[in-house]
Amino acid sequence: MDLTLPSGTPAHLAATHGADRGLVVVPDIWGLRPLFTELCHSLAARTGWSVAAVEPFPGQTLAGAEDPEAGLAERGAAIAGTTDAQLLGDLVAAADATGAAAVGVVGFCMGGMYALKAAGTGRFDAAVGFYGMVHHPAHWSGPGQEQPLDCLARAASAGTRVMAVVGTVDHWTPPEHLAELEQAGVTVVRYEGADHGFVHDPSRPAHRPDDAADAWDRALAFLDGL
């Protein structure tokens, strides 16, 4: 079902009666759309959890993937104008909306970066960032934003488990950044030859079905504490 968070941000919830776990999904830069509402329901059916996804650009009319050049420019500027307090606050509110005490968070691309940041809020017991940026890109940066590694330092103190799923030819997550993740206590799962976005969207040229299936198996087991 569609819902509105206390901040006014749109979200979608696939509720599972009696679920003892919840999961929050952070979309990529193209925002909340059918790809992610359908993902909520498929994950809820697979796991028996309640799964929510959040719109990262509430109240904004931005160009979409049909106009990638304009869309990326507009959405990059929108990220720069978004504070961590706003977006992470919405992720925490979505966790509460699942009705579960134990809640994980996953995100993709830009959303993967915010999943890493969300690990530092103390609300999530586990986080998985799919090809999320380890350093906040300079052209997306603005006031009120922390670096993911600073958030991960708090996650380590809180005992939050964190995994990063990455491809080895993804320029957004170069080897030196992955080494920093591992130094921060993050479990890094590398897929040889995979590029950015190889898991979550089958329409992307970078999609790798076998690696995507394996990555989901690993991520869900990690979120479940297995």
C-alpha cells in the first residue's frame, strides 16, 4: 500500500501480518517507481518480512530516466540540497512503519550510499549497500551531509552489521575505497567483471542475472543474521 510518512514523504509498504522483521529499501537516483514498489512485494513474499520503500526526492518534479542527461543533472543538484537529517529521518520513519523491532536497510547506487549512512542511525540492525558510494561525490554534496565512513564508525560502535555488494569494474567504488570499507568493518562482496547497477534493474545493460541472484541470496541471508 502507498503511505505518507510523518514528514510528508511518499513511501510504499508491502505489509506482512505477524512479520518479525522489517526491511527498508532506498531507491537509486531515479527514485521511487514501479521497479521498487514491485521489489517490496517480491521481497516480502520471499522473506515473510514487511518491506517499505521511500521516495528520496519528495515534493520535487525532476526529469526521469527517459531524459538521462537532464535527469542526472537535476537529481544530482537535488541530492546536494538534501540533508541527511531529512532522508535518514524518512528511512527511520519507514522502519517504524513496518511495525517490526528488527529492521534492515538496503539501497542501490545513490541509495546504496544512503544505506551505508543509515547504518549509523542506530535504528537498523543490518545494512546492505549495493554499489553505494563510499565517499559522498563532491558534485552531490551540500550542507547537512556526512561522509558514509563517518556514519559507519557509529554503526560499528552500535554493533550494526554492514555489507557492501560491488562489481570490480565499477568506477564509483574503486579498490582503494573498498579497502576503506573493510577497514571500517564492512563485509565487502565483490563480483568479478561486474559494473555499476548489475543487480537491481533487469533493464540495465549492466544487469547480470546469475550474479544478481547470488547477490540477493547473500544479502538476504546477511540481513537475516545467517
